[in-house]
Amino acid sequence: MHGLWRPRVLGAWRIPATGPLILAGNHAHNIDGPMLMGTCPRPVHFLVKKEAFIGPLDPFLRSIGQLRVDRSGADRAAVTTALGVLARGGVLGIFPEGTRSGGDFAELRSGLAYFAVRSGAPVVPVAVLGSAREGRMIPALPPLRSRIDVVFGDPFEAGDGSGRRTRSALDAATTRIQERLTAHLDYARRATGRL
């Protein structure tokens, strides 16, 4: 990432040095995941759609610890593997909107809340800015050597402290997460001048 673009990383000191952690990022372009893996001070294990595990990418993605997920339904094996990453004190990366979008956290799925409440791991919001170019039907790669900002936020607990995993507890956690991620994205835009 540092050879192709000029990432500017802000707030990496906010990443706890040890312990389970969930990295929750916006997702506006395909390079957002690799950019987070290349700039985070700890190894990150992302849930990656199974369609990416083809040809030479399959052994490569597995060798760097990425987790294959079938998005067509509830993939219990992927959920168990992801929870195992957290149980071992690792970092799980999630794009909570589920797929590439406007990158503004407008539509969050409940998966992030489930992992956060179930594992008790803190969530660190992260914003990747400058990877997507406005006005293109097919997002092209950002120009080589262009600046991409990666802004890490403060860790927070998504649950309410009760340990409940009911539907209402997950819905409340999803609302809390969306508020924190949206506020962090606003902060990141101001901090980087990308208003």
C-alpha cells in the first residue's frame, strides 16, 4: 500500500496493543480492506466474500489469515472462525455495511453487533478516505501515489454491559455502533480536510 499510494495514517496509537478487537471500517472501494491490513499496527483478519477465493488469490488470502464467508445465507462456519479469532485475542475486520456502498455507514447490518456483543471485544471505528472517486459508474483505482487517509478512532463497547444477546439487545447495539461510526466518519473528514 505504501509503495502504490501515499497513505496518511492518523490515530494508529488508539489500537490496543493486545487483546481481542473488532475493526469496523467504511467500504467505498475494493482497496479499503488491503489498505487497512497494510496500515493497521496489528494483523487484521477480514471476512471476505467466497467469490474472492479463486485461482492464485485463494492460497494468498488464506496465507494472510483472511476468512472466507458465504454471503448467500447464514455461514455458521465463518461465524465460528471469526469468533475464534477474537477468542485468541486477534483483530477481526468488518465492513458493517456488508458490501461496498457510499461508505457512510447509512445502512448497517447486525453482524458487527453480534460479534461485538457475543465476544465482548471493543470496536475501533476506522475511516478510509480518498480511495473512491466520485462520479464513476465503475470505481477505478485511485491514481498511483495519491494520498489516502486512514483514520482510527477510540475503542468503544457496543453492548450495554448486561451481556444479553436478545434481538432487542442486538438492535440497540447496532444503533449505538451506527451512531459512533457516523460520528467518527464526520470527525475523520474534518481532521483530514475531506469535507
